[in-house]
Amino acid sequence: MLTCPPGLEDIVELELKEKFGFVNVVLKPFNIQGRVLVDMQSSNINDLLNMKSIHHVRRYISAFTVSSSKDGLKEIYDGVYSLDLSEFLPKTASFRVTSERMGVHEYTSIDVQRVAGQAIVDKYRNRVDLENFDVEVIVDVIHDKCVVCISISRESLHKRHYRVFDHPAALRPTIAYGMVRLSNPLEGNVFVDPMVGGGTILIEAALYMGSKLKLYGFDINERFLEGAKANAEAAGVLSLINLSKGDCTKLSNYISNVDRIVTNPPYGIRMEPRIGIRKLYFMFASEAYKCMNSGGRLVVITLKEGVMRKALLNANFSIVHERYTLHGDLRAKIFVAEK
């Protein structure tokens, strides 16, 4: 069971099939967003841990139906107790239970952790250790399903080693990677991020295609540019990326014949542009269209979907695809537009 940003499950499937060839994949198993179930040999686990589109790798154990009433807690206890976890729980191993709960229930995720943990203690007598555990048992309750897994990745894989500079409104690298893939870059493309921030999108593009792309990044803030350079250097791709000071509302002054634009503009929450969100979006879209080749593609993420949609259409872009994802707790919209 792989976890990923909700709405980008198909990007996980794409990466899986590129890495492993034919594999049986179920997107959103049990209708759970942000999950991908894949049937593959355990010998490939280390390769899974190198994937760019996922957050966690888990060994799927079982799923069963539970009630939303307090009766659900006994069903969770009985369901977990009935499972054979001996392969994953040596007698000397300490463990903890973690739980994510979605939906309306008469119990909390802490209640789920408590009863599931008690079931394991009652059956196996293993020691609970919330901090220095050997084994993490995941017991998620998603609406009427209880899904039990064993954690394989201790830390979320979205945490990239190259993040030496933290931009105040940084994009999660797994989403950046997904946006790069949605842009469908081709060898030789001029690929631009005109609001580069900490450089995450360009770094993910460079790690994905290397020198096959001509990568350019602009930002009006010199401190962010320096941070992007530091991150790119830490990722080992600084030599592949051209970073310059530039205003996205004057993009055509700096570059032309662009094939792909992928960017994460301000949402107006952590950062409010001086000219305002609406004006920024309209001027950016107009400039993006002006400097882009016919058939070029733009991928952008925002919370202000109504404003962005109007800006793209006003600039004569065709919106060919849009989808929601979760960026932290924020429900953001990704637009894919073409000239």
C-alpha cells in the first residue's frame, strides 16, 4: 500500500509501471484517495523507497468493515486480534499503532489506536513504545473500512535531502513531481518556472530528465533565488538549471519559445503579492501565452481556482485538464492548459 498526495494516484501508477513494468495496481483501493495498492515481490521494496511520487510504503495486511457507532471499536479490536501478525512482530519487538480516521464516527483516532494496540498486546504480549518502536502498525479507519498495514518507510519520502533552504510557501516535492509529469516534458523542451521560490519544481524536473530539458527559473525575490540555488546545489543539479531574477508579469522580456511552464504561484495565504492575486494571475497568464510556442503546455496549482481559470481563458489558453489535490491541509486545484 503506497500513500501519495490525493488526486495524484495515476502519477504513482505511471511511475510504478516505468520502474517495474507490468504490475497489478489498484488506484484508490476501498475508495480511499491518496492510496495505491500494488501487487509485487517484496524484493522490490528498496526500489519502491526510491520513488518520487509517494509518501509512504506499507505492507498491506487486511481490510474489514466497521460501524461508525461505538460498536466499531469492538469490531476493530476483534478484527485486529484475528489477524496473524507474527511474521512482523518478533517476540522481542516493541510496537506502536498509528491511525488516520476519515468520516463521521462515534470514536476518535486515539480510540482506534488504543483498542488496536490492546488487541496486539493481548494476543502477542509485545511491548508498546510510542517513541523508540521497532514496528509500526497502521490501523486506518476510512468511513466504513478499517485498513491494517505494517509501515515500511519510517519517514515520509516527500522529505527530500536537498531542502537546505525552506521557502515560506514551499510546494511539497511529490506534488511538484506530479506537476512535472502532468506537463509531459519532451527531450529538448524549454521548461520554465517563472515563480521559482525554493526551486522544487525545477529540481524535480532535473532529477527526472536531467540534461534532456533546458531548465530556466525566475523569481523577483533575490533571497528566494539564492535559496533555490542552494537547494539545486544540494540536489546535484545546479549546473542543469538557469536561475535569474525576473518578474513573472514581464516573462516575455526574459525568454521566448517556451515549451513547458510549470509553477506554484502565491495563493494569497502565506504570501500576498504587492499587486494582488487577481492582477498577478491575469498578467502572468498573458505573459506565459505570449512567450510560449504553439502546442506548449502550462501546469499551475492554486487555491484561487476561479481567478486562475478566468486568467487562463482570458489569455486564450485551452484548459485541457484540471484536478484537485491536497497540499498539506489545503485543497488546491491543478490546471493543465495548452496554447
